[in-house]
Amino acid sequence: MDEGQLQRIIREPFCMAPRRLLENNKLAFSTRVVGSWLLGLPPHWKMRVKQVKHKFNLGQDAWKTVRDELSEIGVLDCNKKQLPNGQWTWEYKIYDLPPLPDV
């Protein structure tokens, strides 16, 4: 009784995410969801951690878990940089697969 066909009816914008990310049971569920969402954002999207935390109801510790797990598997690159006005900011890059090493 559990077998059947699935018909997809898509009425809203959606994103695709690599199965390698979605099915990685070593990652927290929140990491898989947030990582997939980040990959679905338009190019050059200005991400604000506060906004991501609010959207997914993540506290600081949960955000750190997401950030650290995505970084550990090589799909999130986080760099702290100083702006010309002296303020510090984080720069994030998300990859569908870890970047290839420089040759």
C-alpha cells in the first residue's frame, strides 16, 4: 500500500539541492535545510546571518553548528574581512560541491 506515483505540481519558486547534501545523515537536519536554501538563492545575494537565523528560528549555537558543518564538508567558505571604514564583516561563499584544489 505504500507504493504509488508522485505527480509534481509546482506553483511556487523552488530550488534544487545536491542529494549529497540533503541525504548526508552525518549533518544536522538544520544544516541540510539551511545549506539547501542558501544554494537556491540568486547569485550575489547579500546574506545576513541575522536574517537566516530568524527565517529558520536558529539560535546562535544552532547557527554555529550549521556554519561549522557546512565549512567542514567544504561547501561553505567563511572569511572575516575589514571594510575601508574600519568595520569588520563576514564574507560567505556557498558551493554545491567543495571547490577543486589549486593546481
